[in-house]
Amino acid sequence: MMSNLSVLIAAWYFPPDGGAGSQRPASFARHLPELGWDCRIVTRSESIQRGRWNHLDRSLLSELPSSISMVRVDDDGPFHESGFPGERDIKAHIGPLCRRVVHEVAATNPDVLLLTMSPFILSEIPKMIPRHSETSIVVDLRDPWILDYWPIQSSRAVRRRQRALMRDMLERADGIVMNTPEAATQCMEVFGTHLRPKMIALENGFEPRHFSNSVIPRSSSIRIMHGGTFHCESLHSPRGVRARVAAMRHASRGSIDRTGRTPHHLFEAARLLRDEKPDLASRLHFDFFGHIDSGLETCVRDGGFDSQTTLHGYVEHDRMTHHIERASALFLPGGKLADGVRDPITPGKTYEYLASGRPILAALHPGSGLDLVSSCPGVYVCDPCSPRSLAAGIESVATLLDRSPEDMSLVEQRQPMLAPFTRSSIAGRLSEFMKMLTETKRSSRSTRE
């Protein structure tokens, strides 16, 4: 009987951290042991300072199998060995974790080291591992780093340096995981098609068991839900001379209207309906689950629907899926890019939204995300920053909800499209990819010997 292959997963974000950045490596740790892998995790301490991107979520921790081995790095300190430009706040704390990852590779000799990013300062680890190491290094870019339009670098020089570091990381890695087909395509366009043999696209996915009791509620009220973090800071210009000067030096991949990732345009759409179809507008209620900050509170207050809006704050993931199942419809917002540009990212919540069988108001720019949702029934595509387009989407949602229940079996209708995106299916593809890489590395080593 063959012994299991071994994988060391290095993740800065991991349960009990909440959010999509934690859910992805947790799903790999949950399903890879079922596929014949011995899993060992290196991550940070549970007792960390928490904020916008890492709320405490013990429901994710409870889903992990007892068979995995966990290394919690309690030490905290700077990563002096790194010349990484940017991510200064994380760089001040991540040093002990990075050094522990390198130590674990040397001490346990795993078949695969899976580095899941962001933060992208983890890209420094491959160059700290000897070239002759028998461990295959796989970089999991759950965000596409330089290819993403959302990150802002402090200057063009910093952006050029990060681009060079990304190129070096991709060349060093034995395997590359991108999180959408579009991101994989753009990666090869920018860094070379020679990367194709060692690259795979693995989306975020969903757990079917979380949506086993999905039934569209019968109610005159139309409760439109959003789960996740809004970017309401984009609704206001930087304050103060220093902030404005710094903003002038900033660099990014290209133009993006970030207000699409706020409820501002949704409220403007509701205002249009209040003027033109007041009966429909009176039925609307907005349920927002996720981090609450002053920007979001101001947006709600100024939106004109504060009495029809509930800010629930962050809730643990198991409760979040419960609320998704009971919403009338789901709001899936994204930023708006320039015409002719394709968005390389798909919001992580997309797959769970689709699996819920709920109608979806998809305010997405063309790209992998829009390609996916457009193929599914009960999805109403809107321009991310057009209140008129969003108002038309709300009307379509209302029309669907007013039909008989027999006309709304969206779970069954979407099932064939969603089968490849179950977490177990995605882990299966990752498993086969990593097995291929280990076999390639062993064959290469045998040839040299």
C-alpha cells in the first residue's frame, strides 16, 4: 500500500480568521486528506489583533478534520530578511511565520509546499528554500497581485519592483494556481506562455451541504442581501494635503471605479423606483452583513433608505449561509473597469450565491465572474455604476419573486453549471495537479542522478 503524499500549507489567513482569504486554504485542508494527502498547516496565532479583514469566525475552525497537523506561530516580529516593497504593516509581524515555513520544509521534507497569497510578501519564501530541495513549491494566487486592478501601490517604482518580484516567484515556482480562468490567461499574456504547463485555474467554490434547505420565501417584502465588505471609502476624496499628495503618487494596474463596491448606486436605483414605481420601492429592504465602518454608515444615512436598511455586522460563516438561504435576492457588486478591459477576478461569494438558488443582482464588469453568472438562470446583470441599470435589475427580480414557486426552482436549474465548483471538486483538481508536479520533480531528479 502506497503511503500518503504530504502537503505543507502556509497561510497567513486561516480559521478562526473569517473571510474569503481564510475559507480557501481551510477548504483545501478539509478535503485534501480525503484524497490521500497528509496535511500540515503553518499559520499565525489565534490570539491576534483583529480588524476589517479578519473577524473572528470559529465556525470555520470547527469544520477542519482532526487528521490535519497544525503549527500556530505565536511569535510576532519583522521580516528583516525581506526586501519586499509594500505591505509594511504585515511585514512588521510576519517574520517568524516565514522563517517557520522554511524550517518546516527543511525538517519534514513535504512533497508539496502550498503558499496561499495574499499577503504577497509570502512570495519571498521560495527564494529562501534551496534549489535542490525535493519539495515542490506551489504558489496559490487567490488574488492575482499585479494583475488585479484593486491594489494600490505607493508609487510607480514600488509597482515596478513588485511586478519584478511576481515574475521571479512565478519562474521559481514548480506550480502556479490562479483563481479564475481570466486571471490565468492574463498571467500568461503578461509573464509568458511558457508558464502554461505548470499553471492551473482553481476557483473558490462552495460546500453543497450549506445550501441543502434553500427555498425562496413567500413574502411581499423584497429583502436584498449583501454579504461581505463594502469599500465606501471610495465615495470620498482623500482629506488633508498630505493624503492628497500621497494619492497623486499612487500607482495601480489601471482605472477602476471603486464606488461599484458600495451600496451607493443601489440606493440611487431605489430612489428612481421610489419616483417611478413607489409601490415597488416600498417593498424593498436591504440587509447588509459584514464589517461596519463610518463610511458605510454615512452611505446608508445619505442613501435615503436608512429605515429600510439593516446593518447586521459580521456574522460567522455558518450563520451567513443560513441568511443567504432566506434572502429574497442577493446583491453581487464589483468595480467598473474601462471599456474593453476584462476583470481578472470573481468575487469569492459568487459561488455560494449561485448555489443558494437565490435571484442575483449581478453588478459586475465583463470578465470571468460575469461569464459564469451570465450562464445561470435567475441572474440579472447590471452595470456596476448605473442606477438605471440596477433599477431595471430590481424590477426583474420583483417579477421573478411574484411568480408561483413552481417557476423558481433555481437550485436544480443551476446545478449542472455549478458541479465543477464544489469545494471537493476543486480540491480534487488541486490534488491531481500537485501529484503531477511531484511526479515531474521525481522524474527530473532521477534523470539527473
